[in-house]
Amino acid sequence: MVISSDGQYLYLTSSVDKKIFQISTQTGSVTDSISLADSISGIQISPDNSFILADSLGGGNVYKISL
């Protein structure tokens, strides 16, 4: 899980659902979800909050997801 540099969003992965969830830190509500082809083992957010890099669990794939 990672938090945006402005503190507005938390990004949480679900290996079971193969999704990344965007959660508002103000409300605790899911504001968006991103479906992927693989389960995710880790994520990082760019310093300017413009994209997330997500690496797949055992698949050797890295996804660049624009925000």
C-alpha cells in the first residue's frame, strides 16, 4: 500500500481480486479501482502522483498506471 504525496489517497492492492483500490483518506471510501491481469506484489507512486508502478506476483510484469 502507498499514500499519495499530498495525502489525499491511499492505494491498496488486493491479490485475490487483482485490483488496486484508491481510497480517500478524508472519508475512508473507495473512490476508484483498477483491474489488472495479475496479482500484485507491490506498488509505488510517482512523486508527482501522476502514475503508479505495480509489479506482478511471480509474473515478471510491471504495470505503469496513469492516475
